[in-house]
Amino acid sequence: MDELIINSEIHQYKIIIGNRIRYDINALLPKPYSTILVITDDKVAEKYLNEVMSNLQAENIFTSIIPAGEQSKSFTLFEKLHTEALTYGLDRESLIIALGGGVVGDLAGFVAATYMRGIDYIQMPTTILAHDSSVGGKVAINHQLGKNLIGSFYPPKAVLYDIDTLSTLPRSQVRSGYAELIKEGLIADEELFQSILSSDLMSLSQDQLHNHIRSGIKIKAAIVEADEKEKGMRKYLNLGHTLGHALETTLGYGVLTHGEAIGIGLLFSMYVSEAVYTIKLPYEPLYRWLLNNNYPLFLEQLHVNDLITLMKTDKKTLNHRIQMVLLKSVGEPVIKEISDEDMSSYLKQFLRKLVVA
């Protein structure tokens, strides 16, 4: 097993990465709990809930199962989970376990952050994508005007990453997770970026997957330790997300996976970076890799003005001006303000470039 320590302002916590962790979960809990609520989604529940439940020991153990998909990060389910927690009798010494991908982790973490003003929770990621979202304590739900606009910074008590659970992921979720790994390589580790570009997602070895995830988590961990509340460099983790989140919202949650949208957003960030700084970035190699690995790159019926409006709901926006993460080179991210006029021009050119590429 690999073990990393995160030094949060609130408390220190461990990230444990290994095989068959779900069978040792009770020994990995930070302390005994009288009541445990496992929150998961209907797809993960079918595969792993019974194995997790049978290896927990507490006086009272309950489950709440939500529908899989981004639509579940809603006010409705947020309230429903609070109601269930109250009905089950959770108190301030209880534990919530988030068993699933990024949606489950964000929603369950926000429930834990707000239930009785905050109780313990543990992240148990079951997707590649969640290697990113489970680390750093950002928890949130969506608003109809944008993603992750209602939330908090609330670190877990532990992250227990059983990479065996990744073997059952559908291809769309493998693509989704690898977009975030590419992002981490682009902002901090060219070796990781090049390693991914030389990989075929249809034939990844267990060692390749483990090494990529471990590298991605180390990058994320170092950044969130240095800037837990996103005052500075943590914003670099939003590379590709300004357009990516806008695409998810305008197309409707679930049309693209999060990572598929971020893949397009990463290309756009490179395109704008090349224009702003008059440089050459590995846009074409990334485009070809995304294409070869079946990322959906050709989108129709996108309205530039609508996208700009949504991009202004991005959490980095200041004074209604879009702040975008760009690259001066691989490993050198920067924040740049982009005017509406320039953004409109960049979007029109970029979308046209995608269509004719």
C-alpha cells in the first residue's frame, strides 16, 4: 500500500492507496464510531456496497443510495440525505463514508460538512476521476446556473483508495478520470503528461494505472497543502475547467462526463495560451490522443454568448471578468483575465478548429 499524509489547516489526514482495501476498512478507520452512514450510488452499490458493509463494525450501520450521475449533486438530494441522517439518529460522533466517484464524494462530503455543523467523513473513491476530487476537501453541490457553486472546504478524516474497484469502470469513466490526470501533468509534471500521451486507454496495465494515479495524487496533495482555501496556486487545478464546466451546464449534466468536458477545456486552454503568449504547446499531440481514445470532441449547437455567460459563473471570476488558467509552458500555469470580446473570438475560432480538424 502507498500512504501519503495531508497537512490540512483543520486536521492531518492519510491517503491510503492499495488493493482490496475495502476488506480492511474497519482497521483503517481513524477511531471507533457508534453510527456509520455509507452514502453511495446505485451503480456502485451493486458492485461494492455489501463488501464494504460486511467489513464494518459499529453499533449502527446504515446506507443511503442515490442515483448515479451529476444530476444527484442537487439541493433535493442534499436535503434528502440530511433527513435520512436525522432519521437514522446520526450524532456529532458519527461517521459518513462516501463510497463512489466524484459526485458521491462531493455530495456526501457537503452533507458531512453541514450536518450538525460538521461530522467526520471518509472518502472511498471508486473511479479514476475521484483521485482528484477526493483529495483536498472541496465539497459541493450544483446550482442550475453552474457547477459546484454551493459548497465548502471540509477535509475528510481519511481517503481510502481501493484501486481494485477501477477494474469494473466503463470506458467513458476511464476517459473521464484520465482528463484530470492529464491536467495535473500539464500544470506540474511533464513526465506524467508524456507518459499518458504514450498510453492507450484500451490497454492500460495495472502498473501504468497505479503509477499515473499515484503521480496525480502527489501533485494534487502538494498543491492543496500549499493553498488549501484556493487563494493562489490551487486555482491552477482548474486548468480546462472554465470551458469544461460551461459545457457540462449548457449541454445538460450527463451528456458528457466531467472528464470528457474537461478534455475539451484543456484543448481550449492550450489554444488560448498559444494565442495570448505567442508560443507553441503540445496542442496537436493532445488532440490526437483524445481523438484516438474516443473522447467526444465534435459538439454541435453551441452558442458562444451562452458559453461566456456560464463561464462568468466560474468561481475564479472577479468583477464579472473571466479569469482563465493558461500555460506559458507545460508545468508553468498562470491566471489570465480574458475580455468578453477576446473570449468570443477565441471560442468561435476554437470551435471552428475542432469541426475542421
